[in-house]
Amino acid sequence: MSDVEKNMDIQRLKIKEYLAEKKWTNATLVRLTGYNKSDVSSIMSGKMYGTPYVNNFITMVCEAYGIK
């Protein structure tokens, strides 16, 4: 796993913590981001990783909600 992938995985876990804190589901992210349900599920579970598509999603969510 490259450094970028490790960083994105850390950010993905921070997004999951944020969702739990706000009591939001993956469906909320689907509505807010416009990404399709299966992609959001795969990204948030860690099954899909390491592609620009995934990295853009994680970066966008972190920037939009101030997740550091």
C-alpha cells in the first residue's frame, strides 16, 4: 500500500467517524455527493481504493465537511 493509499484509508476512517457522530448513513453521502450507492458503499467499506475516482470522493467529502 502506497503512502497516498494509507492516507486515503486514514481519511476514509475519519469520514466514517464523522458519519457516526452525525448519525448519518452512507445513503446521506449518496444524496449529498451524487455518487451512486454501490460506489459509496464500496469506498466506505474499503473494498474500492487507490483510484483517482476514490481519492476524489474522499478528498471532496473531507473538504466539504471540514474533516482534517
